[in-house]
Amino acid sequence: MILDFNTAAIVAIACWATGSLLHLFALRTPALKLPAVVMTLGGSAVMAGFIAIYWSALGRPPLRTLGETRLWYAALIPLVGFLVESRWEIRWLKYYCMALAAFFLGINMLHPDVFDKTLMPALQSPWFIPHVVVYLVGYVLLAASSLTALHNVYLELRSKKNENGASVSHYLALLGFVFLTFGLIFGALWAKEAWGHYWTWDPKETWAFLSWLAYLGYLHAFRYKIENRKLQWYLALAFVVLLVCWFGVNYLPSAQNSVHTYQQS
Amino acid sequence: MVVVRRRWFQAPWDFKESILFAAVALIAGFAIQYAASGSGITLPRLPFNAIALTLFAVMTLGAGLAFRNNPLVKWLGGIPLGLCLIFAIAVLSLVGGIVPQEAAAAGSLSAQFGLNQIFSSWPFALSVLLFLGNLGLSLSWRLIPFKVQNLQFILFHAGFWIALSCAIFGSSDLQRLIVPIEIGKANNFGYTMQSDTPQPLPFSIFLHDFSLEEYPPQLLLYDPHSDKLLMNRAQAIIEVQKGTTATWKGIEVLVLDYIPYATPGTDGVPVAADRSTGVPYAKVRITTAAAPREVWISTGGPKIKPDAADLGNLYLIMVPGTPKSFRSAVTVQDGKGNDTMANLEVNKPVSFMGWKLYQMGYDEKAGRWSKLSLVEVIHDPWLPAVYLGFFMIMAGNILFFWNGIKRSKVAS
Ligand code: HEM
């Protein structure tokens, strides 16, 4: 990349690392709480700033390649950690979120993206940004939901006390489902404008539908009062389907002629 | 945990029976598919599909309301069966998401069971039909008596019911035709993806002009021995402009001059030309271990051969940029005196008498010199109904989001 991605990434990771340490110390010394929060949010702010600069340098939204979408995840995931902390008083999630964000940036450092300003005509649409961003937010929420569910499973196996873990994974899944649904429908409305039909069972569409079904199944199982233990397992594993949809699709035999696999670079 | 196990088919029915039911539906679907030797389903067209769908809806709602306390009907419209059918549809979609959905060798396992066109296969149709029945029953109980607190449920479930049923029952009325048109000519025939037989259209399309705009050309370093393009230091696609620089290991390139449209000149210096005849030329200074030198390179075009810079065992080449946009200026006319002039462009379809016209493609070999435009024309009378379903789901979604946010406050 022409802009110095590595510097931005290292600064962001350093922010998250110091922030995490400060958070740990803040358990003893409450005065450190504020700097801890500032540091961790600072990491996301650095990434947000980088995305803004990168966007203007590219002259198009950086949402085309997998590497570009990882920038957004890195900026957004820590924020969900904070949302969960402020809403449900669950403190551990943010550490995972920051680690995950650092992991995404690490992948991008190892596989630098190609700086490419071009955007094929089909992607030049007012739908491009809402469609992709809504999906990004959905994935971020569902990733956090799965993490929480995994943690719940772990606590359950160790027979530890777990107060509102289940409701956190539930609400994150619920909000994630809302975003997935919007993403799916925006995608269909856009496809009608760009390709002529709202649904063609393209592999990416099929997998998006599958992941949507997975969470639809969860919501109904929840309504039917299935045992909580099973639901947490379900939520923890449901993310695998999302992962396939997000980047696994590129490697499936069915996707060789898909119209919207991410550009490999 | 001690659970008194309910025996098979002991009331009230629950998951066990639902799993069995969904499994039988799948197996039956595949059996029919096999018996029909792999051929899919042909749906009736308007008005018969609309009548069939209305009857189905009325029967489902009627059965739900007339037998709302019947245990069998309750089970048929219940969540356990719904979940199992969702799972059945997910399994079929999984097949469709893995097995390539394209023509398979006749007689192959995939073709006999319809795995290569799972979304128009019997098992899929059967599962969707049962799913719609199940969804319709659950809906009937929430629709009547109507309560405001059921609004979210109704929007989601009725929206999905409408979108899914109309998309599927209406698929037989969907017409998608590709119309190839040459500049200065009109065409009133289109081709489907599946056949070479031209289909008459109720209108004709005249192509005034086709134009294609490209991104700037790119500089690349080509290694003929490995047939590979070498990535430069900055990991960037290098767009050619005056002043562009690029660096590879031991090689530095500076673009001294750039002419977007030019033809070869007598003394090796290209002369600017107009868009229709010229091709991009760039004068580059190449600095290697040897002395720097300056050369003109070009992408070439239909009548002009490309010029590359020979760097010993590597070549510096310039390739045309990828398409940025392309459009067709057309006049559409039906025999009844309706006509429209329009610019068709990707993502900007144009409507004409219930049809939508899309810029689809062009002669890619000829690139921006293409004299041919491919226009796709689509007629989908069921679209408004499907969109109604979409908007209901989105409305339900907004309520759901709102309630999710609200309720989460209570939980904290
Ligand atoms: C297969 C047939 C289906 C059945 C039998 C069914 C049944 C139900 C029932 C009984 C509820 C509980 C409603 C309440 O307590 O107010 C529910 C909730 C819900 N359903 Fe369905 N449903 C089906 C399919 C769908 C589909 C296709 C969608 C998606 C568009 C959907 C979306 C929802 C949502 C979002 C909720 C709310 C969940 C919650 O409040 O936690 N359902 N469904």
C-alpha cells in the first residue's frame, strides 16, 4: 500500500495492548480506568482515521477486497466490546475483541493488499456502501455473540457462575440477525438494479441465505425455550457458517463463476 | 436429569415427529426427482399460478382458523416443524452452495437427483411448499384476532411468506432475454441463456452509440520466462499519468509524457489523434544499473501493435485500464407508437412498458471499439409483490431492532 498501513496498524495494536494492560491495572487502581478507555478507543480511532485517508487516496470506498473489509472489522470489533461492557457489565469480551482486531491487522500486514483504485461498473452504485457496511456490522455483532456463547459454554462446563452471559449472546445474535436481514434485502434490491434479478442463487447469495437461516433457526429455537446449554453451543458454532460465507466461499467448487467473490489480491 | 420419554406419535407431537416429517419430505422429493429422471418442475404461468397461490393461501389460512384447536393442525403450524423445515431447506441450500449449479453430465448422480439444479428440484419445491404451509398456519393464528403486539410477528412472517411464495410461483412468468444490437441497427429479438432460438420482443431497440470509458492504462513488468507479472515495491497498480513513478528491484521508471490517444509517428514519436483511432502512448525513463534511457511504449489497439520496452530478460509493458463505465444510447419503440430515448448503463436500468432494460455487455475482444452492445431485457410481473414482502420484512426488522435495544436495557 502506498500509505503506510504498517505504521497505522502497529500504532493501533500498541494502543489496544497498552489499553488492555491499563484495564487490568485499573481493577486495582480505578484512576487508570479513564486512560485505559482512551487508549483502547484510540486504537479504533487510528484505524478509522486510516480508513478515511485510504478512502480518499483510493477515490472509492475501501470495501472491495477482503483485506479492505478487515480494516473495518478491526476498527469496529473493539467498539462492540465496549458496547457490551457498558450495556451488560461484561468486561472480558473487550479483550477478545481487541485481540481479534489485532489479529485481522496482522493478517493484513502479512498479506499486503494491492493498492488499486479501480472499481468495476457493477460496484459503482449507491447500494454498495449500505449493503457492505450493514453486513460488516452484522458480522461483527455475531462474532461477538459467538465469542460470548463460547465463553458461556466454557463456564457451564466448569460449572461456574454466569449471570447474564446468556442474555448477552442472545441480544448480540438478535441485533446481528437484524443487520443480516437488512444486508440480504439490500443485496437483493441492488442485484435487481445491477444484474437484472433480485435473487439468482449465486454461491455467495446461497451462503448468505444459509447463514441467515442459521440465525433464524436460533431465534425460533430460543422462542421455543430450548435448553440454554444447547442454544449456547448452537450460537458458538453458528459462526462457522458465517466464516464460510465471508471468505470460505472463494474456495468452494461452486464459486468458480460467482459474480461476487471478493477480489483476491 | 430424568425425563419421562414420550413415545413416538404420543400426543402432543413435537420434534421427533417433525424431524421424521421433514426427512420423509426430503426423501420423497429426491425419489420423485429420480423417478422423473432428473427433470425439474414446470410451473403454470399467469393467471393459473396466481389462482393456485391464492387457493393455497386461502386453504392454509382457512384450515388454521377452522381447526385452530386441533392438535395435528397446531403441530403443523408449530415451531418444531418450522425449525425442521428450515433445517431441510438449509441442507438443500448447502448442497446448492457446494455443488456447482451448472449443466452436469446426463445420467450422472448429480443430474439424476437434481443436485446440479437444486433450487428447481422436487425436494426443494416440496420443502418450500410445506414451509409455506407451516408458516401460513402460524400466521393465521396471529392475524385473527389481530393484536398490535403481534405486528412485528405479522410483518416478518407475512412478509417472508409473500416474498418467498411470489418469487417462486412467479418464476415461470419471469422473462429474461439478451438482445445483441450493433451500432446503427435495431433489433427486436432476444435470446435466453439456455437456447439459441431467437424470441420475438414486443418492442425494438435501436442502438445509436456505444461508448466505453476505461481507467488509465497500467504499467506492468512482465517476465516472459515464468510468464508472470512482477509486483512493484509499493504493492500498487500503477496508473499511467505524467509524473507517475514505479520501482522494481533494480529498476526505476518515470513517466515523462502521456498521450491518451495517439497514433505512431514517422520518427518514432507518436502523434496525438482522436479517440476513435488513437491508443494510449507513454514516454518513460527507465533507470537500471546501465545508463538511463527513454522510450515510448503503448498498449496497442485493433490496428496498432503494442510497444513494450525491452529490459534484457524483462519487458516493461502498458496494458489498457479496466472498464470504468460503458453505456448505450438507444431508442426503444413498440408498434403502438410508444417510444423512448435512453442511455443504458450498468446499475442504471431503464423501464419501458413493463420491461426493464439493462446494459449487460459488449464485444469484449474489441473493448472500447466495440460496435456491439448486449442489452438484457426483463419482464417480471410479480416483482411488486416480492418487493411488498421485502418491505414488510424490513419494517418488521426495524421493530425488532427497536425492541431488541429496548429490552436489552431491562436486562442490564
Ligand atoms: C417456518 C415457519 C415459521 C414458524 C412456524 C414461525 C413461528 C414463530 C413463532 C411462533 C414466533 C414467536 C412469536 C412471538 O412470540 O411473538 C416467531 C418469532 C419470530 N419469527 Fe418466526 N416462524 C417461522 C418462520 C419465520 C421466518 C421465515 C422468519 C423471517 C422472516 C421469521 C422471523 C421471526 C422473528 C424475527 C421472530 C421474533 C423472535 C423473537 O421475538 O425473539 N420466522 N416465529
